[in-house]
Amino acid sequence: MALRPSAVVATVRRILLVAGVAALCGVLLAGLALPVVAGLGLTAREGADTFAEMPADLEPGPMAQTSTMVDANGEPLATFFDENRVYVTLDQIAPVMLDAILAIEDDRFYERGPIDIQGTLRAFMQNVDAGETQGGGSTLTQQYVKQVRISQATTEEELAEVQASSGTAGYRRKLDELRMAVQIEQEFSKDEILERYLNIAFFGNRAYGIEAAARAYFNTTAAQLTLPQAAMLAGLVQQPIRYDPTNDAEAALGRRNVVLNRMAATGRVTEAEAAEARQLELGLNLAPTSNGCVNAWAGYFCDYVVNEIRTLEELGGTPDEREAMLLQGGLRIETTVSRPAQEAADAAVADMIDPTDEPIGSLATVQPNNGYIRAMANSRTYGVEGEGVSNINYAVDQSMGGGRGIQSGSTFKAFVLAAAINQGIGLNHSLNSPPRISLPVNSFTTCDGRIRSTETWSPRNSTGSGRYNLVSATEDSVNTYFAQLERETGICEPATIAQSAGVMRADLDPDGNVQPLQQVPSFVLGANEVSPLAMAGAYAMFANRGAYCPPTSIARITDSAGNVLVDHTQPACEQVLDPAVADGVNAVLQSVVDNGTGRRMRLDDGRPAAGKTGTTNDSIAVWFVGYTPQLATAVAVADVDGTQEDLESHRLKGERIRDACGGCLAGPIWKSMMDGALAGAPEESFTAPDPSTIRGVSATVPDVRGLDTDAAIAALEGEGFTSSVAGQVRSDLSEGLVVRTDPAAGAEVASGSNIGLYVSNGQPEEDEDEDEPTDNFTIAPPTVPPTFDPDGDEEENDGWR
């Protein structure tokens, strides 16, 4: 009878397949370097040589493991993995699990070599008859080899090659695995192979290895698995998707019972034990492991930890290598976050601002004596999508996953205050501070020298005017006082202090580099965009008596074997300010909380605290940065990604903002957080400042009247003063000669003070028009007392955008 064309094609296909496979299998049967094969007389020298020369360079290497992030008390925060795996040794696995996997996968694993000859031949004939690979006859060692090769495949082509299951390619893959299995059993003991197999096997539900599987399906450990649990897990290995109990409980139950039957048949359990186990339900207690920060209870802090890990050279040569270490290295990351502090921070922000409100609230808390970040919060919910959800951490710099920064208002006055005290300017340093003042930009100096400009800077106050000293001007946040003070100190030293304490611009330059602070006259009023974390770290430096401990979210990192890779338990702190200078700053900023714009932020039970408010021009952003000896916290509320309008044009929790000031919005968040975080902590006080430091170093102003400007400046600089032209006045002296100074000749003032020069305009005094102004700004009479809004409704308007 003639064959149908399709049958002819099938027959030819089988003949060709048999011929190709026979050639490969002939190599196997002729050359297996095993005593049992030799005993059967199945070897030929040519085949043996060919088989022996096949590549067997499988190097299992370490398996990817899950990394765990914990809080300061060792409680879980988040997990990270490419493959969810926790490696366990054989003695950490219940014996019943070993029995289950051997019974169903390789009953004679300990008795035979790496290859099951009979099983391989039987599978070969079945596969030839079917025209494709349907069975493998694999030993557990061969299965382990296959799993290693899959895990090491780096491209789609490599993965396809090690998973080939049909035709000659499938048999070639099998032959490769057979040769590698021989190598593995030469290098590892049976116990070692079984341990590695149970740790590399995939059990479905994102669980790699028996420990992760025990946790995922039963919320237990591999050491505590029961007989029915072990049987179900052993049954998953062959086809984890088909027998997935979360998708098809009936299939999983049937497969479990097959394993129980096999265990009884091989004598690993009694028939009675198997029968009892078969009557039980699956008993799932699912505990899937989350991957990443989205489900962490401190998502923004967790995100910062990941970004900090990308900077740690101890974990790899590049940021990508370090992140790969996080996802594969089985690390234990001991972080610095305090759950009570974090919960206080979250509650304080949430009480003031909803996630869907357009303005954001952002907070960071640092422990002064070690730089440990104890809390980090934003009003938006941490995540990747959804209303009120964001993965931009506005509390940190852009380089660490943050935004472009927030202008900080008068919180920057603290750095000018520190420079003034350091330069010997006493706390009683008095200046007339009008409501508005015009100062030549070229009267200011930076680290590059005097600014070259013909422009005039005109800051203004909204808190009061009159004569102030360093304490009262800080308490009331008087802009025109600090503008003049900054001219005396120069901008270089305040900027250097801030940068040495970790404050850089939060935004990156076009090339992705961190930018230094801009040294412009409005520096003192917060013209630079910075982050709450940077400000918290800098103010923590004041609290730590001038020693700056760089903020870190990581205390220690160990590998899966417990070896310490990163250790921040002994912080590397650097002295930025003399302790006596920092003590002076603390005294003044404590007065701000006790008597000034921050007085509504007094902590419960009278706990000593210091701090500074900040409000930007048009109230686009408001701040409060404050601290105790134990904690420093910075809070900002700002319209960061909306219309950049006055906060009073927005709503918080459905109510229009009535008072947009640092003490009205940011301050209450700060107080609530600090009261919660410090509850039960011992009360600590700041070190009292040294009287000689806060008095400053005085010097006598020399008489430079009649000198030209250059000669007068040289004479004043020779005595340790800075000087600049403050204005022109009518005088009988020739044009350009100094008529008088402010302070006047003979006055005792702080060393390093700026001396204003009033020079002749060349017009005699008798021709003076009383209606024509003689100076470039008006000073309020000294008899006018400072005025201050007792409710703090109008704080400082910093005079810049």
C-alpha cells in the first residue's frame, strides 16, 4: 500500500533525526568515562576521546540572593532581588524536604554516578519515536547543571541554546549537560550538589531556592517544613507554573499527593504517614516578598538608601555594579532610620498637607553627633504613578533622587551669623536697619574678590526697622541688617562654612555635576536652591559644636556570609567651626525660638531648641530648620512643580492658605515631628557660649578723612577692616575724598567690620538743596524701636525671587 505524502515526509524526518541523534548519542555511549559504561563494553577509543574533549568548564559561582534592608532596630524595611533567594545550608533544611525532592526527582541520587544510563537511553528512544524531546532521564546532578546554565545565560541566544528541547540542538544541549554533570560530580560531593540544587531551583511565585519558597507559600522556613508542605514544594520543581497552587490548587494538590505516594513507595515515609498527609488541604499561608521601596514603610528613605548604595565604592567600581550587588549579593543593609522618628515625621507632614495638594511638604532629620538620617518624609505618597504619588524625593539633592531644590529664605542667615562671630564681630554689633536699603553690588566680596558690577541691590524688611544688634536682628529676621552684615563678613566665608557643612546647590549643572553655592549678595536671604537634608545636616553641625558629620542612611552593610563591606558606625566628622563659635550661633538661634520668629516652635516641656525661619520672596516656599543637641530637622513647604505662585494662592487640606510664612506652615510640622521623635528622650542643653567669643574682638576705626578712596581703603584694610563706598555727600573737600566714615573715626567696633566711606561729590555744603537726598539710602532714626508682628503672621520677605 502506498504511503501518503505526509507519512513519507514524517518517515524521512524521523530517519534524518535518528541519524543525527545517533551520531551524538554514539559519542555518549562510546565514551562515557564511568565504570558502569566501561563494564558494559560500550566504549570505543574514538568516542571516548571526543567526549573527553567536549567543554566542561561550568563554574557554578555564587547564586544571586535577596538583599534585606532593616531599620535602626534591625526590623525589616525592604527587600531587593533579581531572583528572590536566601541561600541555606543542608543542615538548615528539614530532612523531610530532602526526602521529598529525592523521591520525586532522583531516588538513586546517592547510589549512582552523574548519569542514569538506562533512563537516558529510554528517554532517547521515546523522544525519537515522538519526533521531539518529551523526556529527559535526567539525574539531579544534570538538573542542577541545567539550572546553572540558565542562570548564567546573559543573552536571549545563550538562553535559547541552554533551553533547546527539540531536534539535534536539543540532544546537543543534553550531551553538553551530561559532560558537565561528570565534571560537577568530580568537583563536589553529593551533599554539596543537593544543597546547591535546592537553592537554585525555581519554585514559582518569584521564589528561587527552598528557603524563599517556604516563606512565599507557607510563611515559614526551610528548616520547619512539614511533610505535606515539603511534598507540595518538591512537586513544583518539575513544572512550577502548571502546579502553581495560587492558580490551580487542585493540580497542586494532585501533584503533592503523587510526591507523597512516591515517598511511601521508596520507603522514605510509611504508607500511614503518606495517607494521613494526603487527607490534608494545601494549608497555604502566602507571604510574597516585595521587591524594592514601593511597599516599604519609609519609601522615600528607602529610595535614598538605594541612591547612597550607588555611591559606595566598597560595593563595586560603577553605580550599576553597586546596584547589581544590591539586587544579587544577599546583602544585609543596616540603615539609620528610626521608626518612632519616621512615624512622627509622616504624621506631622500628613496633618498639615494632603498628598494631592499642589504644594509639597518635605522633611529630613539628622542626628548631629554621627550624621545618621533618622527620618525623611514628603507629603506625596511614594510610588511611580497615580494622583498624589511621586518618586521624586524633594527632601534630598537631585543627584540622590531629589528635585531641583527649594530656595531656603532666611535660613541662610545662620551661615552669615557664624562667619560674623568667627571674624570677631560681637553679638552687640549694632547697625541701623531701615525698611529698605540700597547697596552697590560692587561693595560685596566673594571668594574671587570684589564683585564687578554697576548694579544696586535693594532688599527690604517686613518685620521691623531701626537699630538692631546681632541677636535682635536674628530674632526678628531683619533683612537689611543681614545685608549689611554680609557686606562686612564677605560672602566667601559664609558660603565656605555652608559648603563645608554639606550644603551645595540641589540641582545639577547641564553635565550632571553638583554645583557650588552661588555667591551673590542675596546669598544671605537664601537665593540658592537647596534640599532639606542638606540644611538639616548643616544645622546639625551647629548642634554638634561645629563638627560636621556627613549625613548617611547606612550604618553598616554585610554580605551573605556576615563579612562587613561598609562600616559607618564610626563616623568621619570634620571640625568646620571652632566649638566656641558654634556655641555662639546656638545661643543666638536658641533666642530665635525663645523670643523671635520661631517662638511658636517651642518644644513641649520647655526642651531647649534652636532654629531659624525662612520665607522666600512672594512666599513661594517657607522653611523652618531647627535642632536640639540630639536631633536636627529641616522642613520646607513649597510650590515646587506647579505655577510657582505665592503659597497663599493655594489650598492645603481644602482650606486656602491664609498665612504663608516659615513659622506658620513649616514650623508647626517641625514642632510636631520633634515633640514626637523626642518623647521620652532625656533633655539636653546647649553649651553656654564663651563670653569673650560673643563679645567679639574690637578695634579702633582709624581716621581716614581727607584721603582718596583707594588710600582710605588701604588704611582701613591695614587695620583689619573691610570698607566700601556707602554714598556721596556735599562737602568743601575735593570730589572723591573721604568726608566721614560709618562708624566714625575713633569708634570701637568689632574687628573685621565693614567701614562705610562717604566721599565728597565736589559740591560745597552751602549750596545743598535740602530736598535733594545726600545718601544712597535712608536710615531710620535710632530712637525708633524695632517693630515686630507678635503673631508671626508676617515673617521675612527676603527681597528676591
